[in-house]
Amino acid sequence: MLSALATAWTSPSIDYHALAPEIILGGGIVLLLLLDLFLPDAKKWVLTPLASFTVLGAFIPVLTLALSNQGVRSLFDGRYMVDDFSLVMKGLFLLAGYVVILLTADHLREGDYYQGEYWFLLLTSLLGMVMMASSRDMVSIFVSLELLSIPAYMMAAWRKRDLRSNEAGMKYYLLGVFASALMLYGMSLLYGITGSTKLVEIATYLGSDLTSLRALAVFFIVVGFAFKVSAVPFHTWAPDTYQGAPTPVTAFLSVASKAAGFVALVTVVFVAFPGSHDVWQPVFWILSALTMTVGNFLALKQTNIVRMLAYSSIAQGGFILMPLAVAGVDGVANSALRSVVTYLLVYAATNLGVFAIVMVVARKTRSGEISSYGGLFSYAPGIATLMTMFMASLAGIPPFGGWFGKFTAFQSLVSAGTTWSYVLAIIGGINSAVAFGYYGKILREMWMKPVPDGDTTPVTVYSSLGVALGITSISTLVLGTFPGIVIHFGDIAGLTGAFIK
Amino acid sequence: MLLNEFLMLGAVLFCIGVYGVIVRKNAVLVLMSIELILNSVNINLLAFSLRNNSVDGHTFALYVIAVAAAEVGVGLAMVLLMYRNRRSVGLDELSEMKG
């Protein structure tokens, strides 16, 4: 029977321009691995610029693709799409990866790191994310998800002798693998119902009649991705992993890895399940409300800055999920998608900046406690001002990026205009107010409290960290003051290739 | 075809796997339970592939097997790391961080 299916095989025509970012990343990864193997230790410093140039090199074709006017490029029978949505997300992943490389560059010099392997894993994970943005097939989504996750598990456990780092890696690994197993079970059921792994075909076969099997499949897949984006109640790994992992890895996980989870979620929901909103809308509603509330209230009582940022990033995830809870209402899909993309861009810029500052300050105070930020303004006014800006952005105060992300999220809730969407908007509003509590705590420490140990030697900002701070603070400001730029990205919202086919 | 029987087998394996992940406190046993879930996925995929008369499910199953091997490789390395540092693979002892 199978032999009857095998027809003469013709090689598909490949658009190399569309695949160029992936090819450059792949080439860079192989080169890194080989150089790491053959270079003497004294020359290993070459690997750091090589890693950054690979990422920047992969960014060039993303730009040329964005500027070319060919529109949507469909590869491999429509299972791999290069459209505006995927290009924006690829740009986000590559820039976030570049900032993480800048954050790590000095860290590597100080700690007992295996830098060759570290860059190899970081770039591999980035490759997975870049592929995820284009995947429009269950198999390629699954493979990209694992390609981005498996290196991340190892990076979380990077300090081999440190019990906390071990624990961080182990928890991340077990829950991550469990989540992808659940997601796969859902995918196998979905394949059974529709007979296809291609998302667009799944949408046509799936229809909208409510069968228990379809509900189960959609539910399992959404739950699987909920683990990746650390939505409550599937968030338990996040605080421990973020706190135990090395700080640059935490920055990478909380921004790039989370964004990749959202990209996968959005692709699957908008392309494969447009007719199943009766199943996923309530799930997203509950996830979003729980994630915001639990994340915020647990963040209030934290004393460790990274752990507080972990809960803050969980809470921000709840805001990103918010528009998805109404995305099935007629005419809201586009605005919901635009809101998710906008929010992810703003959140990535701000959160990476916060982690850059956490690293700068931790280098001086050797402490992760929020109280160690006491009197920061008196001896490092520049750093304290930047931190204030990032905190204001996370809390959603104009003119810094964050407000616009929240604005678009609330906008799509209001435009949906159902009772449930108004209730969610109210929950979101209360949570935005609660968030001022813990962001304000850091500001109070920095501006009003005395320096805890009286040590007011100025902090040193290494050049690479300075560049990282520059990139993130400028993007945060620009995204907040000229939101029109982001709206332009969102206009593509015809996005997922589903509507274009 | 015996589609129902295959799916039933897959569902039973899936439930045993989920139960194992939740209940077991030994890292290696949790890894094995996750393998059970992945294999239930493979059974589902193959059964559906025969019913749908398409090869998509077969290829999907091959990818699942390959990726599962990579996952277990990393997982066992991590269990080994944990064992070296604490002389135990008990997951309930992983409580360095709280709150």
C-alpha cells in the first residue's frame, strides 16, 4: 500500500534567498564547532566575534527579504512560509540573540565557562527560533520547538558544579519535555482527525463541529505551548529556572524562548484552529487571567531581583495572552495578532535591558537581593535612570514602549465587546495597577534608600554591556514614542500565510 | 482495521506515562514515563497513518523517535550531573530555591 503512494520523486525548487538566514546561521554553527575543536585555547577569543557576526550576518537577509517586494514566499508545498509576520519575529529573535551575546561576552571571561560549546548551543537555539517563525506544518513546528528547547535545557544547567544551576536545568528539562510530549499527543490526535500535518489543510478539514476528539486535541496542544510560555498553572518551572540559571541565559529564556513559544502558539491558533475558537477562547481566557494575577501577586513578595523578574515576566505573559482570549470574535483576529506582535517586540527590548542592568549591578554588589539596589542613583545615576525607564516601560507608563503593548492588548479586548472580554479587561487593569507595587519597590530602593554597605565606588560598564544597554534603551524609547513603526509591522496582519495561503 | 484497539493502547500508555511523571520521585523513572507518552504518540501516529492511507504519520513518527533520542541523551546527562553533585537522583530533594 505504501509503495503505491510512492510516486516518482522530484526535487522541490528551493528559494535560497528565503532560506538565507537559516543557512547563514547553520554555516556559522558548523564553523564555530570546528574552530572550537581545532583552535588552541589562547585563540578561543575568536569564537565570540564569530558568534556575533553570524547572528548579524543572518540579520542581513532578513532585511533584504523585508525590503523585497515579492510578498509571501512559500516553500516546500506551503509548509514553510516567509511572510511579514515571520520576518518580524526572525528579526526579533536575531536581535535578542545578539544582545544576549553582548551580555554573555564579559560573563564568559570571568566565570568557568566553556565558551565554544556555549556559543554553539546559543546559536542552535536561535536557529530553532528562526525556523519556528516560518513553520506552517506540525512536524516542522515540533522539530523547531525541540531544536530551540534542547540547547536551552543545557544552557540553564551551565554551571556544572552549582547545585542551583543543576536544579534549574533539571526542572526546565523535565517540565519542558513533559509539555512537548503532551503537545505531541494532541498533534497525533489532530493528524488522526484531519489526515494531514499541514496547518492550512488541518484548518479546512477540522471544520467547526464540536467533537470531543477535536476539543481534546486542541486542548492538549494549547496546554503544551502554555508550558513554554510559562502560563499559570504551568509556570512552576520558571522562577526556579530563571533564578538558578546564569543571568544571560535567564535573559535569553525569558525573552527569546518565551517569544518563540508565543510565535508557535499564535501560528497554530490562527492558521490551524481558526474555526475551533469555542475550544481555545475559554482556555486562553482562564490562562490569561490566572497568569496575570498569580504572577503579579507572587512578584510582590519577592526579595531576589531575578526571581521577581521571573514572576514579572510570567505576569507580562498573561498580558500577551489577553487578546488571544477574544481572537475568535469576528473581526478581532487581526487586532489580536497585531497586539501579540507589538507586545512581544516591546517586552523583548525592555526585559533584555533590565537583565543588562541586573548584570551590571550584580558585578559590583555581588548580590541578587533587591535591597542591594539601595542608593544606586547616588553613585550610578545613569544606570539608575535607565533602570527607571525600563521599569516604567514594564509597568506601562508612557512614553516608554510598554504602554503601547498594553494599549493594543486592551484595544482588542474592547473591540471584541463581549461581556467576557470586558471582565478580562478589568482583571488586566487591576493587575497593571498591582504591578506598580513591585516595579515601584525597585525604584524606591534606587532613589530613596541609603547605600546598604556604604560602598559608593562607581559601577563599571564593560563596552559590550554598554552596547547592549544602548540597543535596548533606544528601542524601548523609540517603540514608545513612535508606536507608528510597530503598527506598520502589525499591518501585515494578514500574516500567518493562512489567509494568503 | 483494529483502529480502536490501537488508539486504546495508545491512550492507556499515555495515561500510565502521565501518572508516572506526576507520581514518581526518581528522575530516571520520570524520564521513562515521558518515553511511554512519546511511544503512545507513535502508536497513534502509525495507526492513524494506516487509516488515513498517507505517509505523513510515518515520517512524523520517525521524527518523534529521533528527537526523543536526543532528548533522552540530554536528560540522562543532566541526571548524571545531578547524581555527581548530590549522590542522589531524587526529584523531591530539588528544593534549593523556594517562593
